[in-house]
Amino acid sequence: MAFYIGSPAPDFSAETTFGPLQFHAWAGSQWVIFFSHPKDFTPVCTTELAAVARLADALQQRNAKAIAISVDSVADHHRWIADIEGTQGIAPNFPIIGDPNRTISRLYDLIPPDAPDSFTVRSVLFIDPARKVRAIITYPASTGRNFDELLRVLDSLQLTDNHKVATPANWKDGEEVVIVPSLTDPEEIARRFPKGHTVLRPWLRLTPQPNR
Ligand code: BEZ
């Protein structure tokens, strides 16, 4: 199954480092950062899992939680966790799914057709509380992800779900945003954006972030 923005996020049962779980029940009413990594006991993945562990507070503030997957077994994950903690000073504080049979990796299209079957690609799926895939970021195995970008995307998704705005290039939480072009009623604009707005073009209008 191919995954796109707006695809439903299928449910699955999994063995994880936190014990067995049912994905939708585990996700509850939270956003989920579901990320795959190619392989246990590899250097880039080791730094990535530690980087996500360091985001625990930031994710909690955003009503979000992380879950990782690779095609290795849970027993391998547990052995690797000791090395992550030993080398990075922090252990993963989120479940890591063991998927040696590739069942969940295939369900979520995490093994590209031209990749070795033994590698899940370095992907991140943002899944909202309605269990829809809202964004997908995919990197090659040789490039470790920028996990600050994950928080930035999550902030943008949550902001733009609640306000008629979009976030411009390199936007960070607290910075100016753009008013969506479909909003043209002057009264509604004034009501929604009481701090005012700047018109650079009729279709390019900037306003302070409305929830700040
Ligand atoms: C790594 O995580 O370091 C890695 C994984 C697969 C291929 C290359 C690097």
C-alpha cells in the first residue's frame, strides 16, 4: 500500500521494547511520530534514537509521542539500547517495534521496492489523533534526520489545523505566518487576525502568529 498525505494510518499489533501493543489503542488521542530506521547497531541510527529520546518533553508539550521501527527483533533492540545509552548518555524512552517478518514495514510501505529487503528506509510519518497520515519525510540511510524539523512540522500542522494560516519557508513557532489565500472576507480577516496583517500582494498576506 502506498502512503500519501491524508492516507488512513492502519492499525496493527506489534511486539515492542515496551511489550506488545495495539497501535491505535496505544496512540489514544495523541499525535504520533512513527519513524523507521534501517538497522540496529548502526552509527547514524544510534544517534537518531538518542535524539528522539531527548525530545520527550517537547513531544509531550505537543500532545505527541514517538514510536520507532526496524526489521530487527525486540531482543536485538534490547541489546542495542544498552549501546545507545552507553554511547549517547540516554536510552530510548519510547517503544521500538520489532518487525523481523517485515509485516508492519510492508503495511506502512517502509521498504522501497529498490532497497534491500533487510532495510526499512529512514522515514517519518506524522499521524494525527484522527489516525490520518499528515506528513511524510524520507531520507536515505546515509543521512541522519534533523529532529528539530520534526517539531517544526508538528507545530505547523497543529497551528494550521486551528487557524486559517499557512507557515512560510523556514518558519519557526512564534514567527509571522501567511493568511490562506482562500480567506478573502475583510471582516473575517479582521476578526481572525486582530493584531493586523501586511498585504505584500493580494495573495501574500503576513500576520503575527495568531495563537501567540
Ligand atoms: C546507520 O544508521 O549508520 C546506517 C544504517 C544503514 C546504512 C548506512 C548507515
